[in-house]
Amino acid sequence: MVAITFIAADGAERTIDASEDLSLMENAVGNGIEAIEAVCSGNAYCGTCRVYVDAAWQGRLGEAGDIELPMIEASGDETPGVRLSCQIVVTPDLDGLVVRTPASQG
Ligand code: FES
């Protein structure tokens, strides 16, 4: 089990049992996390799968890559830890990951 906790803008928490080798976005959508809209289905051009990685995890996940950065910048979202969840592949190392979701997506 790769337990990943999503915290909505209103503070509601939900922990899912994520599947390895799928993206964080795919796991969120598959588990009914409503704040992850994922309009472009994971192609890094809609920005509606944004999450804010908990500070304790930011170093472990690293920074957004070249595919993500243009979309994040275009979204205008400068929240610390912002990432596109479609570009994060779930691995066993992510067990315990905590991410928040933006109000604008929920
Ligand atoms: Fe569209 Fe991630 S699903 S950018």
C-alpha cells in the first residue's frame, strides 16, 4: 500500500491506497478526489491537477521539471510546493505523502 493523503482547501482529509506506476493524478481521479479535475488527462497542459506538496516532502519529490514548469507558470499559481500531479509517478517511496489541493479546483 502506498498511502497518500489529500487535504482539501476546506481542511477535509482523505487518504487513498495508491497504485504504483500510475500518476498521482490518475490515482486521485480513480479514487474520487474531486479537487483534481485533470481536464487534459495528464498531458501537462491544463494545470487542473495541481497539488501542493507538504513541506516535509518537497525535498524528496524534488522540483517541477521542464514539462511541468511552463504550465505551472501559466497557471499563475505560486504556492510553495506546487506540482502537477499528472507528472508525479507513484512509487513505494511515496508512502505517507501528503498533498493539499487548491480551492479553485474543488
Ligand atoms: Fe492536465 Fe495534469 S492533468 S496538467
